[in-house]
Amino acid sequence: MTKKPMDGITVVALEQAVAAPFCTSRLADAGARVIKIERPEGDFARGYDHAVNGESSYFVWINRGKESISLNLREAADRNTLRALCASADVFIQNLAPGAAQRLGFGSAELRMAFPRLITCDISGYGENGPLRELKAYDLLVQAESGLVAISGAPGPWGRIGVSICDITAGMNALIGIQQALLQRANTGQGSRVQVSLFDSAADLMAVPYLQTRYGHGAPERVGLKHPSIAPYGVFTCSDGKEFVLSIQNEREWTLFCERVLSMPYIACDERFSSNHARVRNREELESLITEVFLGLSYSQAVDRMTEAQTAFGAINTVHDLIQHPQFRTRPMEIHGKSFEIPATPYITEWDEKSYRTVPDINQQGATIESGIAQLASSSDRIAF
């Protein structure tokens, strides 16, 4: 078996929901031993739905390859168990409610004072400073608070982005921070602290709208499948009713589009459409012209023309279409004796396995983990806190 980059790394994860589990699932994929600390009733994400043969789709997605131990951290004995796990860990990550980990005795400062090589990662809603630091934060709330919903979707009632984008991005940022901290420890021999918030993660996604609003001509409007800054860039319909989206990114693409798709080469030099700035300013006239052309073409004819012109386009697919998509990669996972297909990781590495490791039941490895702690305690004094 190919050696993985995180082989030998132990991660203790006091985690729940999406953000931290997303991060640690990627560490587990890369070979880390991830010990998931669950409350006696389990991570509440186990109950989000029952779509995967009775298992939660959320839990199956981001808890593969982990070990589960159930601890009641209100009990001193279980807190001692967690301290012992931290003593031999490389990484401790938590995303409990604001201040909860610190009140339990597992704040980053306290842990790193006891274990200088430990890398700690705290994922919060709004960070540790500022007036909202104590506010609970879930994905949709941060989508709204950060302005993401104000630039997303079409005019009319507000709508959420269809996936947990703030949680996912926070998990990715935590992964980046932890990987950098491990490299830093290799250089210095010392652990360090990583802090990630859902709000900061969402605000980073808002960099272009922020810059446009603060230093440009105002915030982008909600324009549905159009692009607020580029034209043509949006959805069009063919004579057979099939819809697709297309995008023109530069003047070379625009010239070829006019010649080979619209069959109107002179349009490329029309002063109303001769630059992206002009096309955005005259978007309504531009889209009316393009719409008329595509309404005279079947979808297959439109695809042939856009392929010849090397115009970027894409079908508007449903989730069912995604399942059948020729580019969609999956990887099998077995849960309770049944095999399921899970989306493959979006990166391909030399250490990928043919199948994902399964997800744990609540406290499935609890006895084994406790036994390992007992053996360590009998041969070492490292777990003094």
C-alpha cells in the first residue's frame, strides 16, 4: 500500500455538524488517525436525514475513516480521557459553541502550554474578538450576515446558496491552516494555533463584491444565471426548449462567437458590443440578439456551433443528471454490509484508495481507545496535565 502524507499523524476532533468534520475527513483520507469525540447521543449531524439506508447523508459524506469514542465531558473521568488523548495527539480541533471548549478545560492556550508540540485548531462562527464573538453561527445565518445572499440568485425573495458553503469553506480553511502548522512544526519543533471562523471564510468569498462596492461603482445586483460584470454570460434557450449557459471571457472568444455561432461577424466591431464594458452596458440589446439566434437552432445545432467556435458552455443539469454525468467520479463505501457510491475527492493523488473507509457507529472504537490510553499511562507519564 502506498504511504500517505498524514501517516503517523493523530488528530483528536471534538467536532460536530459540518465545518470541523469536513476538515478532519480530508485528514483521514490522507492517512491521519482521526479520533472523533462524540457526546453520548452522538454528533447531531447523524440525525440530519436518513437518506443513505438509514444513515445521514451529511454524516456519511464527512466522517469516513474515523474512529468514534463517546465522552460526556461534564464528567471528570471523561475529561481525563480527552486530556490523555490530547497528550499523544498531533492535532486537536474543535468547533463547539462559543467558549464551550475553554469552559471544559480544553482551550488552545491551556492545551499548548501543557503540550508544546500540539497543533490546535478552533473553528468558530465569528472569531474570538468583536461584538458578535458569542453569537451562535450556522451556515445560513452566516450566508445572510456576510452578504452572500445579497449577491446570489435572482431578483425577488431571498434564497440560500444550495449547499453549506460557509461550513465547507471554513473546513477547507482549517485544513489549509493545519497543514501549514504541521510544516511549521517540522521546521521549528513547536506546535501552533490555527483560528478559523465561518464569517471570515464567507467574507473572503466576498472579496470581489467588497472591492467593487468600496472602490468601484457599487454592489453587484442579483442577476440569476447572468454575470454582473461579464457579458454575454448567462442562460439561453434553443428551439427545442433545451437550456444552457455560455460564457465569453475575452475579445478573441467574442470574435469567434460572432463569426461561428451567431454568423454575424460584423457584430464583433459594433460599438455597442466591441468590449466587455460596452456589452455589459448594452446587455439587454445584446441578449435579445443572441436569444433570437438560439431560438432558431436546436440544442444539438447550438452545441455544434459553440464547439466549433470553442465557446465555453454548459448544460443546466438536475441532480439526477449529475448522477449520470460522464465526468462524475465516485468511490464506493461500505456501510453495515451495503455498498454505496460517494462523490470522489475533487483532487486525485497517488495515495488514493479504491474505496472509502466506512463511517463509525457511535462509540464504535471507544473500548479500544480507552485500552490504548491505559497502556500508555502504565508506561509513560506524558498524560499529566
